[in-house]
Amino acid sequence: MAEQTQEYQFPVAGEHQARLKPFVGEFRSKVQLWMGPGEPHVSTGTMHNQLILNDLYLEQVYQGDSQEGPFPNFQGRGFWGYNFVNECYEGFWIDSVSNQMQLEHGQVDESGKVWTMLSEITCPMSGPMKKRSVITLIDDDHHTLEMFSAGEDGNENRNMLIEYERVG
């Protein structure tokens, strides 16, 4: 029992954290955001990711390119890691256009390349909704994030696609 307690109090980075290493670095992004029917709003930016706190967490710092439109000078911060107790990946995201702290949890598939993260958020226009994020590691230099939301009727819509390409 004492050994188990120590393992949870003092976790050591291992295989779960190693799966986050391909995300470390600087990436340019192309963001497509669907806010309704029709063509998406498109923006670009830079995501800088680094492992912190004994390599247990991936810290994400996002800076959108200055532009006209609904989200000028967009900024975001996130953390992503593996919870040894609950045996799942967990993520936390905040940004400059929302006052919600978005928490999510999920798993990676057997290939180690596709994470499915689930959460519930409150849309200011429509109320509570379920959110599903799918992060796909294409290779060490490319990955995507797709975000889907479902309202009370359970119908799911993709509302965001972010394509990342390593630049550093």
C-alpha cells in the first residue's frame, strides 16, 4: 500500500507522457471554425508546446495572428497530461474569447496516434452541450484537432478543425 501511495504522490513520466513528445515544439496552425451553415471562418496562428513539471504535462501557448474578424488577437493556454489515478488523459484549456475553463478527459487508441477527449460545456446561445475533441498525430511534424459538439437532441456537428505543421 505504501508503494502505491508513493507512486500516486510522486508520479514519474513514462509511456503515457512519452506519447505527448511529438507535440513538443512550435507549430503553425490553420484554424477553420464553423459558426453556422456555410463556409468556415479561417484564421492562423502559432502554438508553442513544451513538457513541464518533470515532463508530466504538456503546456500549450497559442497566439493567433492579428486579423480582422470575430477573434482578433486570439490567445489560448492549455495543459494536457495523463492522470495515473483515473487512468486517462486530461486536458484544460482557457482562451481570450471565452470565460469558461474547459476540462476534458479521454483515451488514446491502440496505435497511440488518435486521442478522443470528452467534455461538457455551456454554450452561451444554446445551453449545455457535449463536446468531443479528436487529436490525430499524423507524423512528428503534423497533427490535427477536430472538435465536435452535440446539443440536447444528441446530433453531433463538427465545428472546428485545426491543422498544425511544425516550424521549430
